[in-house]
Amino acid sequence: YITSRVTEVRGVQFVNNVINGNRGQYQNILDTDGAGAFLPDDFADGDFSVYKPCRDGNGISMENSGRVEDVVWEGNDFRQNFNNGVCIANRGDFTRSSVLNNKFHNNGFGNPIAVGAAQQAPYGDGFGVYHDDSLVDPGTGTAVGIDGFRIENITFSGNDYRENGRFINVIDNNFGTFFGFGFGVFLRTERQEISRITFENEVARRNRLGGFRLETDTDEPNIRSGDIREITYTNVQAIESGGDPQRGGIGPTGAAAAVEVIDNGDGIAHVTDNGDIANISVTNVEGSNNGGSGLRLESDATGKGLAPACILANPAQVGDNCALNRAGDIDEIAIKDSTFNQNGD
């Protein structure tokens, strides 16, 4: 657990470790205001909240207050952790790192013997990077300061993501409602780009909400989302992700269904509100038997919220409740020798 007291994380290697069965319980409201805000054990402002955007129960958590770069995960076994295999919610760029030959199996299964909402994992992804305020603390109206950082130049090679995420119980902390995720890989930022990401010799099978999801999302209609560009998939299998249109992601407090990530179930998804999607290469990829699409490229400018008020008028709303000004471009896409069968079932 690398806390927010740490600034930059550079040159760290996690090699051939077994990181299994770490238990947790849902961590409630984040501390983002007052004396010592953004510290993991600060109670100086009297609100008795702590800053833990990754929550508890991850194999590896990185919440540092600077960049994460030149980090290597190689040959590790992340299995049956309460929340994620790896969770990164740092206040800086995530760059120049490698994820090689790891197993991410059955993470995000929560705690079946706990009571009520403590059962549910808030995220539940194999490998998750969250540079988006609305994911780590929805509905507070107070930014946690991670929404302006890039995810770039990352290599994923030889990893196996299998059966991550499980819905057990809804978490409602009176600021937002968490239904959990469950992607093999989930990379999400708001205002900066996701770029130069390579996936090769990868397998994502039977993850709850999807195999690989790259998303740039902005919660304000007049602010442009980041671009998704220079993404390469070679010899990748993304199959049998069921999806869940009612329980996926987050929603406003008291929500009967989630708002942000109910458009799920894809083998491979690139989703942006109004950024560009460009230079995507897909070679020898199988994306079959998924509940959503096999391969998805979407820049829609519509937002995803169902509530009538815009988030600018009502900060307690979660998600994009107003149409954005324009969609982005989809350009220079190459799909070759790939199979996409029997999706949308």
C-alpha cells in the first residue's frame, strides 16, 4: 500500500509474488478538505474521514501524490483479493510502465460473510487506474484532484484476467452508490489522454463487466474529454464477459441503478464523451460471446445521465446529465485477422 504521503513512485519492480486473499471492507467518505487533506490517516479537521481512493482490500494500492512511472509488475499472481488485484489512483501521470505475465483471477469478490454493504467491493477490477473524481468519490461536489493526469506508454503483455468482479450488495454512503465494476483492465481519466498503450498475448475471460475498457469521461458539458490514441492489440482474447445493465459502476445516492458504467459487457471498449479515438490497431483478436460488443469505439457527445439536471446546476448528480457540445473524431482504425462472434447475448 503506497499512501498519499509518498510523492513520486519510480523504478519499482514487483516480480514473482503471490498476492492472494487480502481482505477488506468498504472505506466510506474521503477526506478532501481541511487540515492535512489527502493524507491517509488525517483526523485533524475533525471529520474523521481518511483519504483512501483505492479503498481497502487490494493486492497493490498506489495513492501517491505524484507520478507513477518505470514500474514493472511481472510474474505475479493476484487472486481472490477483496477489491482489485492492482488499484492506481495517484495524483499524477501513470507512464512508462510494464505489466507482464501476471495472473489476475477472481478479484473483487468482496466479503460474503460481512454484513450489508461491507460485502461489496467498490471496484473489483483486475488492473484498474482511476484518474476520475466521479469514480473515487461520487457526488461530493469536492474534487479529489486526480482528474487531470495522463495514462500513457504502458505495455500489457502475457497477462491472464479471469472472472474479476462480482455483485453482492449495493454500497450507498449517502454521497453516491457503488455497484462495483469487474473489468480485466479498466483505464479511466477525465481531461487527459490515454495513449501509447500496448496489449499483446493477453487473455481476458468471464470478467463481470468486460475485458478491456479505456475511457475518458468529463462530468461537465463544456470541458473536453481526453483523447484515446495509439492503442495496439495483438494476439488478444477478450471473451465471455456477461455485463450488467442495472448494476455496473456508480450512481447518485439512493439510485436504483448505476449511471456511469451501465453501458458495459464489451470484450474491448474505447469510450469517450467528446475526445478523439485515433490510431487503433487490432490484429489477431478474438472478441466473442460477450454481453455487449466484441470491439467498441465510441465518441458520442450525449453523456450518460438520466437525471434532468446538469451536474453544473446540481453537483450532487453523478455522471453526464447534459449533452456535450460535440463529439470527437474516430480516425485511422486498422482491424485485421480478427474474430467477433455471437456478442450481445
